Amino acid sequence: MSKAYKKIVAIIKKEMKLADKRLSEVMRTEATTHLQDTMLSIERAYADGYLEALSFIWDNLKEKPAKKKSKKSKRKEAVR
């Protein structure tokens, strides 16, 4: 795995934790105040959408990137 790939994975993990925490906070606030405040609803929708987008990225990042073929193996394929 490349250094850049590992860095992206770490950033996505961190952002997912923050997004999950934010969504939980908004939902807790909605539940404890028993309000269906429009601003809270907008915040919840934003936090939920952001977490969903990060989850989509995470699912696609888990698949390891394909290794690059060496020049030698490319030449062998061209000969065939």
C-alpha cells in the first residue's frame, strides 16, 4: 500500500468518527428536547448525508488498488 493510500484511509476513518459523533449529538438533542425544530432537522439530514457519503468512500477504499504491472510483464503480454 502506498503512503498516500494509507493517509486517505486514516482521514476517512477520522471523518467517519466525527460525522457519527455529530449525528448522534443532533439525534440526542432532538430526543431530549422533544422538538422537531427545523434547524435540528436540517443538521440531522446534513450529518446523515455526510456520514453516508463517507461510508460509500470507505467501502470503495477497502478494495485494495490494483498493482501496476512492470514493464517486463507488459512486454511479455505484447509478445503473446
